[in-house]
Amino acid sequence: MNHHPHAPHGSTASHPAEPALAALHARLNTSLAPTARAWLDQALDEAADHPGTHGPISIWELRIAEAGRRCGPEHADAARVLLLHAARADPDALARVYRQGTAAERRAVLHALPHLVPGPDALPLVEDALRTNDTRLVAAALGPYAARHLDAHTWRHAVLKCLFTGVPVDVVADLAPRAHADAELARMLGDYARERTAADRPVPEDLYRVLALTEPTAAPAGPCGGSRTARKES
């Protein structure tokens, strides 16, 4: 990214240039205690003033590690996404933070991808997260970046992984348009439903919702919906 995503050093109300991140920053500012808000403002200014890699570890990478303690676990994801954006982290830096980070830090990297990587360069991180059994990582991996760049085969298996692991399909970005008229996904869902039924195990309700979206007559966009209708496997 070529633009400076953060206001000049010393600004106490600086926001990223991207509207979605500016809104995220505004929401975070209303939620944080004054001390946490001051820490975040300083950390964002440091990241903006000293992006890239400096020595074994950059100052902004240290701040990413501190974010959970400084901002609280419930706000750490948002703070880390803002820090990654302020530091203009490129795919190599994102991969380094992902490899070396905790599960929470990896999740933040995945959330940051659509804001930082315009092309498919960071797909290995998404694919790694989808191979894990950490449901929060799987959910984070299936955001807008995956919707934009995952190939059809990998994306279908990611949807199935949600059903296997109990991750709600609502987390899958652009589920309706990608599932629309996807006969191969419908086949995979039908096979899985039959396997569950044969084993006398319940079929996840989400399976029927996705199956309805694969119909050629289903609306290609809109909220994930569907019901247990004629497509239910017996």
C-alpha cells in the first residue's frame, strides 16, 4: 500500500484512510478505557512512523504482542488489525507475524488480509488456517479475502470444514453468490448428509441452508437462507 494510512505523528484522533478501518477505529475508541486508548494512539503513530522491518523485530510487532494485555482480549483483534494497517505490513511481514504469533495474533492477521493484500499472495496463510482444528482461526480465514481469492475446490472444502467443525456458515463471506448454482458443492453436501444419516447422526441445519443456495433458481446474492425442504436427504 502506497498511501500513509495514519495521520501525522502527534495526532490524538488519527484514523486510517480506509473507511472500514476508520469505522473500526472509531468503534474501538468508544469502547476502550482512556489509558488503553492512549496506548493505542501511540502504538499506531509508532507503527506509521516506523513501518517495515527494523532489526530482529519491529516496534509494531512488539505492540501487536502487547495488544491483548493493553486493550483487553475482546478488543485485541481490532487493535491488531489497525496496527498491521498502520505499519503497512506486506505479505512477507504478515507471514512472519502469523508464523511467530499466538492463535489470537494469527486471527488478527487473517482479519487484516482484505485491507492489506490486493492479490492472492497471502493465500498460504488462509490455507494454513483452514487446515487447523481451531474453529476461530477457520472462521477468520473465511472472510472477504478468501471469498475473493480461494479457488473453487479449496473453497468448497472450507464450507464442508465449517459443517464438520460446527463453525456457523454465516462467517463465510459471499457465501450466497459463490454457492449459487454450484452443482459440485451440492453433490458434496448431499454425500455428507447421506453419510451422517447412514451413521444415525444428525445433519447440521446449516447444510440445508447452503444446499438451498446451490439451486440454480436460488437468488445469487443476499443473506444465507434456505430451509429443510424437498432437497433434504433421506
